[in-house]
Amino acid sequence: MASLPHQQALAELLDEEGVPRPEAPLGALLSAQALRRPDAPAFTFGEQTQTFSQLDQAANRMARALALRGAGHGDVVVVSMPNRPEYVIAVYALWKLGATPCPISHRLTHGEFSEIVELAQPRLIVGTSATAVEPSRLFDVDAQLPASLDEGPLPPVLSSPGKILGSGGSTGRPKLIVDPRSSGWGPDKASSYRPPFSTILNAGPLYHTAPFTYAIVALAEGSHVVCMEKFDPAEWLRLAEKHRVTAASIVPTMMSRIARFEAAMPVLADLSSFRYLMHTSAMCPEDVKRWWMDRLGAEVIWEVYGGTERLGFTIINGVEWLQRPRSVGRPPPGDAVVIVDSEGQPLPAGEIGEIFFRRSTGVGTSYRYIGSETRARAGIDGMGDMGWLDADGYLYIADRRTDMIVVGGVNVFPAEIEAALETVPGVLCAAVVGLPDADMGNRIHAIVELADDTAFPDPANALEFLAAGLARLAPYKRPRSAEFTHERVRDDAGKVRRAALRDARIKEA
């Protein structure tokens, strides 16, 4: 139990309404919310709900256990495990120590994981017995903690940097993205589209940027986070209805699967409690997005285009989107999107080029890489994506520069083709890559994930099966070959590793 002076210090981290004050440390904010609303639900996983008091006490005990293993202020600590309560507890425990959490996917191969750990140089690795690391470096969350550990709050302390995240892994070598900002509360952590005291449904992996910032950080605002172990459309709908969810961050793959699942249900789930549904990470097929706007209301649907680096972003509401289909919106006031050609020269509206952001005056670099070089130049920075602006400054995405396929000297963007193929009945996801072709330079090849109840088409008629989707594309954009699978094409974060898919098929050829 905290002393009275300590309780007063924690209480002062929140304003009169319970909203975090500027620069209040995230680790201490969990204690402040627990002091203010001890019995309020904080984190639900499966059928178990932990209150703010229970979650904070668990984080305080783990923080002291981590300290006994040598973790402390200024240390980097990798966190790698499937979604579970201990994931959130570990992250807050590290913030309570002034350490920097570095969430890394537990799904990486041993080689990939080793490369990331080498880049991070962590003090410890928090995980489970399944984590591929020597025991001397592992803090196993399933191991029994000493019974003597104090569960009371720790003194407020800031972590700097506040977090280090891994890249999406869709292209290139592994790298880490360091957020130079501390763990102090600020505009980078608050969100107008995730108000304090929301009920949030998280279906994505907690190591990924959107779930980490949208769900884990929201606990500091007093929100109730309902977290899934892994995404399932039926379970997502059940949890949304049961907990009267008000906000969620989701990816288009999930949106598509929920829409397809619910279309076959005799009774629709009650989703009337939703106030904000954010989607990001990939292009959303137009028909899927329209389905969601019909389901929840266009004003509830928000799309964000940005990246872990926070070098800039655009946002658009469903009402706006209906006036400008396929746009990902405009940047916030003061920021600008600049489209440039291969020589770095600005392009006029309507022409496809590389997307760069120019932040408002006085805003410095919002990240640094470990294992890669920044793309920043002359006051602008970008993520390697291609797109164009309309006359009013609304941005439209073509695809990633690195995934672009050159066919007979013509640029072809896989995302557009994938969106068309995903309109075919029975198709859940598609990934499009370019395979070497002696005549055209590249041949467009589609890897198509089918629903479990959809049989593989005859290989001789593979493209005929996809005819409805191919009809949406110009002839030069249509795949010349296709393969089918019931295995996942995109990961839980909605990402597709096209480079790896392409390399594997070239190796097999």
C-alpha cells in the first residue's frame, strides 16, 4: 500500500477527470488509475478480467522481479511472447523501472530473432520457455515470482527512449525503430479517436505498432482493453457485443473476414456501441470498406496512413472517403505531403511518385533506426511508398516502391491487383509478386488464400477461377499465373512479406 504522500503524488498525475497530465510517466499512470478506480475493469483476456488494482499490483511485482535480474533505468529489454496479460504487465513493469521495452514478434525465425536481439543489445529478454534464447538472458513470465515481492507502487520515473519497435518485416533486412520521446504522457500518446475511458477491442499482435499504441498505452487513460489471443471473426463479434466495445483498431484482412463471416449469419451482432473503428497497415478493398460504413455508419470509420517512425500521417473519416473513394486523407494542419520523382523533384497533382512528409516548423526527427539508414533529405522523409495527390491535397496510395513490379517497362502495383482478386467469392487474401521473365522482365504471379470451405480450382483453370477479379484490371495488370493455399498469406498485423514470397518461388523454380 502506498504511503499518503506517495498516494498524493500519484493522484496529481491525473487531472480532475482522471486524464493524464503532460509528462506523467506511463508506468506511474497505471498506479494512478489504480488508485482512482481500483475496481474498474482494466484488461480482459479470454474470460478473465483484471481490475486496475490487480493489473498494477502484478506490474509492480514484476518490476521488482526484473530489477532483481539486473534490469533498471536506461536498459533496453526485449518483450517477445503471444498476446496474454503478462505481455501488458511486462511492458508497464519496464516503464515503472525507467527501462525501455522493445516488443519483438515471437513468430520470427530463429535467425531473424537473433538478428533483432543483436541489434537491440537488451539487458534481458522477457518471454516464455518457448523463447529461443539462452536461459541466462531469459525472464520467463511463467516462472513463480518470489512471494516476498512488494506489490505497492514504485516511485514515478521516465523511460527514455519510451519504446523501441521492430519494423513490419515486409521488406529488406531486420531493423529497429527507436522512438526518442520518453514515456511521459503527451500528444504522441493521446488520440482523439481513442478517448479516455474507452472500451477497446484489440485483435492484433501486441508487438505491432498499432495494437501497442492503441491498446497498451490506453490503459494509462483508464480505458478497458479487451484483448484477443489471436484474431477470429466470430470471437471478435462476440466480444464486441458482450463488452459494448466503443473503439477498435483493425486491419483490412480482419475487416474482410468479419464481413464475410457475418454475411452468413442469420442474426447480426449488436455493434451499436462503436464510436471509432480505425483501420491501418494496408489498403482496404473498396467493397469491404463500404460494407463497414453501412454496418457502423460512415462517421465511425477512420483510416490512418502512417508508420512506426511517426514521420507523418494522413487521416480520413468515412464521410469524407465517400466523396473521395480510395483516398487515405490529408495530413494534420501544418504538415504536408510531397510527391517526388526518381530525381527528388516535386510532381504535380495526379502523377505517381514517392510519398514524403514535411513536418510543421520546429518538429524534429521523430525516430532513429538501428540497422538501417533514414530516408530523410532536405526536410522531408518517407517510408518508400508510392502514390499521388489530387487537386485538393488528398493522398492516394499506389503501393510500396520496393514491391512495385516492372513489366515490359511499365510500373505495376501489387496492392491494386490484390484488392481486385480479393473480391472473388471464396478468396480471403491475395499476394502478388513479380517473377523473372525473359521477355517482359517480370511475370505477375498471384498467391491466393482461399476460405477453408472453398476447394482448390483445377490448376489448368486457375486464372478462370479468378476471372471476376481479373475483369476489374487492365490486361497488363492481370496475373499470368496463380497458386492457391489455405495457409495464411498475411500475418495478424495485416502485413504481407512479398519479398520473401518472391524469393522462395524463385528458389523453387
